[in-house]
Amino acid sequence: MTKKKITQLSYEITGFAIKVHKTLGPGLLESVYEECLKIELVRNLNKS
């Protein structure tokens, strides 16, 4: 995997994490955010 691809994926994953946190809000267990992030990643990264 090229450095450019790694940078792009990192940017996308960070964006999905921010989206999940903004949608759910603060104060939940880390496991809740983790599961929602997994769903978001599967939905969006499979489109690429």
C-alpha cells in the first residue's frame, strides 16, 4: 500500500469517527462508538 493511499484511508477513517461522535454525542461507552464506527466503515469503505 502506498503512502498516499494510507494517508487517504486515515483521512477517511478519521472523518467517519468524527461523524459517528457528532451523531451520537458525548458520554457513551467507547464500545458503543466502536460498534457504530465499524458499521460506518463497512458501509462506506466497501463503496470504494
